[in-house]
Amino acid sequence: MTSVASRKRSSLELPDDGLLGVVVRLELAVNQALELITTDLGLSLGDYLVLGVIRRLPGRRSSPTAICEVLGRTTGGMTLTLDRLEAAGWLRRSPDPTDRRRVVLELTADGLNVAKRVNDALHQWERSLDLPGKPQAIVDSVEALTDAIRAAPAQSAAT
């Protein structure tokens, strides 16, 4: 583990990167670690995110549209993911009992087990991080940054 104080700068880091550069590098580093963890456990990060969203919902059930909204994915891409997860036996699709036009997704016992295994591995990795300061303070700062980014309207570079 590299201590925070002795960390070497990446060749991607520039002195004028600013906050956005740091956030982008953070996203890349986290995605790389998450991909490694999920791949080691037999699924892609995208597949795990779908299972994870369903796992956290009441009754471990959801609609494809709701998952698309949470993950910012298209319905076309989501259909392929759901096909793969259903074929693996990790989720079940069934007609919505209140609306025949809709589909309900539900984790199977195997899907719940794989989602929990990945979640446990992610938390183990998280505990291994050499963080500067208290984890809750970092969480609070990242949440505040996320809220600020969501609240600020993005503007096209062309305007």
C-alpha cells in the first residue's frame, strides 16, 4: 500500500488539471479496481451494478426502466444485460401483475449470492485503502461534490 504522503504523481496528472482532472482520474482508478474485483468473481461491472441495484430495493424487485434511470443506461443496452443475467440464472423476468405491458425483475437466490459476494469483496477492498483522514469525512466531501456537480447545469463547449 502506498501512503498518501509518499504517493508519486501519475504521468496523467498536470498541475493545471483542477478539480475535474482529479475527479476523472478517481473515476478511472475506481472503475479499474471494480472491474478487476467483479471479473475475478465471474461477471462484468455493468452486470454487478444491475444486480446491486435490484438487491438494494424492497423485495429485491425492480423494473428495467427504473434500473436504466438509476444507472443512466439505455433500454437497448439494458435488455442485453438482462438477457445475460437471466441466462446465468441470476435474475428472473416475469409479467407485472398490475400491468401486463410491464416486466418485473427479481433476483434469484443465486443472483443474490453473487451480488453479496461481490459486495463483500468491494467492502474488503475499501477497508484496505490507505485513506487520509476519517472515511466518513471523505464520504461527506465526495457526496457534497456529487451534489454540487449535479446541481450545476453542464454547458456545451460550443456556446
